[in-house]
Amino acid sequence: MWSSHSGVPMWEPMSGEVGADGLGYVVGLDATIRAGDYWYMAAVIDFEAWHATSAQSRDVELAMIEGVVDDTVVRRAEVIVETEIDYATVRQAVLYGVVVLGSVETTRLAFELGPTFSLFVVGNLRRQMRLDPSESGRFANPSGLPVTNDGRTMMLFDSDIPRRVANRLGILGGLRAWHRVSAALDAWAALRYDVALTNVDEAGRWSASAVLLTVGLELDI
């Protein structure tokens, strides 16, 4: 979930909060150190990437070109603002876990929690505004922004997130379950939530949090 939680938009003249949701993937390694039958610590390093999108309908005042003689008028119109975000980080985490059900010999369920530190690899933002299909005319576009669809779609932004920071802090927590496959091998699955504690950009407009569903194999060494 991406959110512009400061209430300051990244485009003008619109106002209000915006967000984007999407799916992605995560791949990495967990190294688990057991401190007994019911306590453990896990060091995690992984690569996370996802593509998020959103669309908001807005009622705004715009310069419009209308009619067969291309008259320019200023009026209110319904527009749809579409946002796409490509996002990727390398995340490091230290998780502390407690087994709440089961035993080492069979199936275990544990609760785990710990801090995360992520380095941003990709943070690109693409935003366009298009007229609602019921609206007539096209954008006057005095700023000379790129347009498509016979002037009814205008590209507002297509680049790195402005003033993007280099890293991100968060809290990672959730549930993890193991199932003993053999004497030295376990299969496991985890459902975790990485909550952002810091913002993606210096202006404090964007934060990024993620729900992570992961599966893996654990080899005792």
C-alpha cells in the first residue's frame, strides 16, 4: 500500500490523499539461530519488487479546447488520474520469534517481530490524467506536457519519485509455520507485514508498506 499521507499531492491543481496497491515478488535467504525449543532469532536478507497502480476520479478546473473552431475555455471537468509505481528494495531484517504451538519434531507455529532496514533500488513514478469518457473536448495543455488519445490524456510525471531517499526503516512481524520433512529438513511458510517507519521521499508525501507471503526450505546445519 502506497500512501500520500501528508495530504499534499504530487501533482497540481488537485488536492487530497492518493494511494496505489499492487502485487510483486520477494526472494531471499533466512538464517535461523535457535535459542531453545521455543525461542529463535532469524537474520533475513531479500530482494523485493512490485508494481503498484491506482486511479482516482477528480472534479477540477481546467483549460479546455472545445468546438469545431477550437475555442479555449476554462471550466470544471471530471478527470481520472492514473498512477503507476515501480518499486524495489534490498531488505535486511533481524527477527525474534517465539513458538506458540507444536514442537520441533512435528509442526510448529511461531510469532516473530523485528526491525528492517531497506536500500532503495528502484522508485519510479508515472502519472497521467485523462478526461472522463463523458466529457467533451481536450486539454488545452499550455505547459506543453506530452499528450495522447487526441489530446484527451496528458502525462503529468514520468521519472524517479522526487527527492527520493536512499533507505527505509520498518518493523517486520507476523506468523511463521514449519513442518518437519526429514531429520534435517523443514518446509516453512510465513505471512509477514512490513510496516514503514520512514518515508520514501524527503517531503514526507509517500510511505511504503507490504504484506509478504513467503515459503521456503530450512536445512539444519
